[in-house]
Amino acid sequence: MRRHFTLMMPLVFLFVFFCLGLAAEEVAPMGAIQAAEKGITEFPSPVPGQTGLVNAKLQSGFQVYTASPAELMKRSHIGSIIVPTGVWRFVVVSNEQPAALITVQQVNGQWTAVSMGGSTLAVEMSKVMEKWPQADGYTHRFIRIYQARADFVEISRASDEHEPGFVPLTSSRVALGITGQFDPQTVMYNSEFITSLKEIVDNNVKTFIGYEQK
């Protein structure tokens, strides 16, 4: 019996490792995918001059993560406080080129496509996925800090020893005053932007509260 158990142990570890690897990749709910596919045919084309997207199909989907201002002010690392919003976005390609993002969320308990647009963001997300592919073990989390109007993509890989990095999308580059154009190879680390991000969020929250109290 002991010998049988010894022979089974490597198989058990392989199975657990395989399951953990699967868990690392977040998969969109089937209902969200179906709603996104339906939404492609329901929304007008976001591309100027086109009445519809030609040969449109879904490329990749990702959930939107965010962090509350209160948690952001208390913590020193954004990756530890982000939470899922339940909103999913899918890159829509037309003629094999990223053309739009379709946004899906639950409305009255049903997955529903609520908007389609964001062609620039669709291109940037496609470039990030291409530069840091899941096939090479990379995982991605799209982070939107609403109070700063800033979007990042967290890039991590289980085999890497260093901390996850963050690719600042155009909105983040504008918010943080980063010069130059978007580049998927530009990876920042938490210590490089967290202080500035906190200041922006704090100022915007105080401005909003002041406006509400007038």
C-alpha cells in the first residue's frame, strides 16, 4: 500500500500544479461571451464611415478590476487591493484588426452587452496581449482607477521572481504626466507611480466632495 501511495504522489502533484495553472487564467463566463457575440450585431459600428464592422469577431476578453479610494490611500501596493467589478470587456476585431471594445455586464441577472466603442483602447489591449502572451505564461489584469481616469494592465508570470509590473495605457500616461506615446513594452513598477496616483485620486475626490457640498 505504501509503495502504491509513493507511486501516486508525483501524479497528484502534477494534477494540483495543472489545476493551479488553470486557475491563474481568468476565463470569461459563457453567458458574457454569448452576450458579447450578440452585441456585435446590435450596436452600430464605432469606426467612422462604416455602417457595420466587416468580418467582426471576438478576440479576447478581460474583466475590469478597480480599487476604492479609501483602500488606495491606506495601502502601498495597488495589486493587493484591486477587486473585480463584474464588468467584462472584449476586443472586437474586424478584418483581423482590433476595431472596438464591447462591454458586458449583468443587468437584472442577465448578461447584457451595454456598449461598444473604445477603438484606441482595443488596439492597446491587443498590443499588450501580443507582447506578453498567455502562451508564454503571462497573466493580465485590466485595472481602471475611476477617480484618476487611469487604466493599467498588470503583467505577471508565475516563473518570474520579481513583482508584477504595470503597463500604463494612454489614459494613465496622461493622468500621470508620462511623456511619449503608448508602448506595450513600457512596464512600470508600483513604487514608480503609486505616490502620484494617490495624489491624483485624493485631489479628485476632494474636488468632487467640495462640489457636492456647494
